[in-house]
Amino acid sequence: MQDFAGQDMGVPYSRDLFGRLQQAACDNQQGVNVIGTVDDVPVAGAFFVWDRRKMYYLASGSHRDNRETHALSAVLWEGIKLSVEKGLAFDFEGTMLENVEPHFRSFGAVQTPFFSVWRYGSRVARMAATARGLLREV
């Protein structure tokens, strides 16, 4: 949660929701938490889930006082190695944060653009979506 606070962002999900997601994925042997430590003290962690084809980098965080240890990079690398062991492709799940994208590329990630297409049936719905910034006229 420190990472969100450090970026002046609110956490976009509840602890309860994330905890239930972790529990369900781990119970079904389709998820794992990887923790990075320095002198046996946890300083970074990531949660990975997978299906039959891919392993997904779902969430991570690190203690801001230990960023220079690069523990989060080590944790991410362990997730990538685990995907190889399982014979799965690794999916970074993308980011809109400009400082994160170069970090993903340093692991050999290839940027894959994707699009979302929405159809709004009424003029009022289209105006509301435009006002919320969800729709741009092109």
C-alpha cells in the first residue's frame, strides 16, 4: 500500500477483495506470492497468477526505504523464471506509468498495444461517458 501512497494514489481495490483473490488463486494452485528480503526482512513482494497459457504479474510493492536493493526486480525475475518452469508465457499486464514501462522493457518485455471498444446506445450515455473522460470523439 506504500507504493500507492508514494504516488499520491488511492488503492484501487479493497484489502478484502485482494485477499480473497489471493486465497482463491493459491487454493486452486494458480497463484503465488513471491517475497524479497534483505537480511531476512521482507522488503518487496509480488503476486502472480496463471492460467493454461500465461502467467500474469498482477500486483507488487516494495518498501520505499529499500528501493536501492532492487529487491522488487529480483522478485519479478523469480516470477519470470517460474513461468518458464511451468512452460507459460509471462505477461507484465502493462502499465500507464511512464517510469515503470522502461523497467518492464529492461526484462525484454515487448510493448503490445490493445484497444477497448465501447458502444453507447443512447446520446445521453455517450455524453456521460465523454464527460467522465471515457470516450473521445475521433
